[in-house]
Amino acid sequence: MNYILISPYYPVNFQPFAHRLKKAGVNVLGIGEEPYDQLGTKLQNSLTEYYRVNSLEDLDEVKRAVAFLFYQHGPIDRIESNNEHWLEHDAQLREQFNVYGNKTNDLKKVKYKSEMKKLFKKAGVPVLEGRIVKNKKELSAAIDELGLPVIAKPDNGVGSAATYKLSSEEDVRHFEEEWREVQVYFLEPYVEGGVLCTFDGLVDQKGEIVFQTSFTYNLPTLELLKDQLDLAYVIQKEIDPKLETYGKAIVKAFGMKERFFHIEFFILEDGDYVALEYNNRLAGGYTIDMYNYAYSIDLFAQYASIVTGGEFEESDAENKFCVGVTQRDAYEYKHDTNAIYERFGHRVKFEQRMPDAFAKLQGNQFYAITADSPEEVDEIIRFVHER
């Protein structure tokens, strides 16, 4: 099997995809921007060949790289980055070279928030009624219908980028000045008191869920970013049955195969859920590492098994909570890294400096710490965030 891995070096914690695919007998071919020497011996040994491009943003250059690898190694069986930023390029490359997996037309339902809503409804999952706006007239009509506050986000956008909370007429005017009708936006009501959570997992080649999990944020990402607040999110030991039912219905409606998925919900004050977004990839940052520690598994290896037609192997170990908690350089905290290790010992699974690309949203110093109970979870968050 010839597997082209787009950007095998970055993010660094995704490098095990190359290692586990290689161990599973896959011929792993890399395309990236970094010089070969920067990859390091371990990654070099996992790649049969590496083609360096000046920019992964230059699709024509990447196509030439794929064509060269095709010439050198024969037909390509998979092209994948597991990274949201490259999903569209991945699809175009698969289309051009007739490779298994999502093509450009398959991505419409996972790119456009308005299209996601249709499939959420088809799956019988509650949603927030939203409106597409292309100009100021439609914006005004949508606000009249939905009322303030609303969340305005690009209909085709990534994460919380270019997202606005509109609570007043002043906010609306500011948004209009920033927006300038350059792209289509999607408006939906702002949920007061809503807790952001997820239903995440992996589907096999038949589209069946072989792994599922959920995590919950302490605060919505928009507030975290705007006010530079302290982040904490928690991989749950067990999934609420209602969330599981909704999540499974959505996965079936979207019909994806051999992929990770990351679905965002709000937990409402009455205990019900509303579906927000379907992401056709892993959750970002160090979340996959946290899954591995919470469930005592190796998702990199399990993914490689799925790709090569194997089975997903469940862990016999008891599930744990895993807390991802950060500190920001701008604030002075009562407890530093040494104190955190002293307090929680072997439960601190790793600590890392956050890449600059994620630091503004999530913080600068990241800790992953396991826990056995909700009380321990609360203690970890309080201790690390104490100023």
C-alpha cells in the first residue's frame, strides 16, 4: 500500500501516524515544507521517500510532488493529512489521481455550516435555526428574525476564525465594517449558558464507529479567545447516552468512511443538546494524545490497522478522565510546572509548550493530567489555574 502523508512533520504530535503506518507494513511517502534534515531520524526512517515543496499552499506544486511519487512507487492508495487546513487540498489530490477517499464534491456537507444543519435535521438531532447572509440587507433581515445576540461565522470556515458575537447594534455596525460582504456568513442564536462538548471518534472502511469519546470545555472557544481566559477541557470516562444517540445518528447521516470525526454540541440548561458543527478530522492540539491516555490505547496504531483492513482492538483497562489544562504567559500563576508534578505525580502524562498557532486560543503551557473522579478533575483545574 502506498500512502502519501501530507505534512508528516507538523504538527509534531501527529508524527506517530507515519511510524504506525510503517510498522503496519505501509509504504509511507511524505510531502512537506520542512527540509529533510529537519525531520529527524525517527521520522526519516518511517518515510520511504520524502518530497519537499516550497509551499503546501501551492496546489500545483503539490500535484507535481504526487505525480513524481506515483512515477517512483506506482499507484497511490491513500492521500491524507488528518489536518483540517489541508482537507480541501487532500480531496482535490485524490480526485486528480483517482485515490480512495473523499473528493471535492464529498466535502460540501462538512465545509458549509448551512449544509451541516440539513444533515443534523435529517438525523433527527436538535439544531439552532440559522440564516445565511450575503449582504447587509440579508444581515438586517436575519437579525430581525433571530433577535440579538447572535453568533456570526463564515458559512465555509475553520474553527472560530472570523467569528463574531453580535449583542448590540454597535456590534452589528462593527461587524459590517469588518465583513464588507466579502464572504457568505451564517448567523445563529447565541446560547446563553451553553456548555461546549463533543462527540468524537473513528469510523472504519464500512463507515461503522469503532472508537468513540467525548470531551467538555470549561468555556466556549469564542470567549476564551476574546478575553484570553484560562482553558480546560476534559475527556470524559463515559458518554451521556443521549449525546451518544445523537452522535451516532449524525455519523450515519454524513456517511463518511475510514476517518476520524469531531462533532461539536452545546449542552443546554435543560440537559438536552444542540448540534453545532461536524468536523471531518481529529480534534486539534494534543487531544489525540489525551484520548490515548484516557482510554489506554494507541489511536495512531488503531488507525493504521483500519487503513490496512484490520480490526480495531479495544483496551481492557478502565477508562479515566484526562484533563487538558493550560496557563498563559501573560498571567502569574501560583503553581509552576514543578509544583504541578509534585502535586499530581504520575498522573501528569505530559506537559508541552503550545505552538504559536494555537497559543492565542488555548494558552502557552499545556498539561495533560488524568483523573478518576469529577472531584479530582475540579481539583486539577483549580490548582493549575490558581493565580
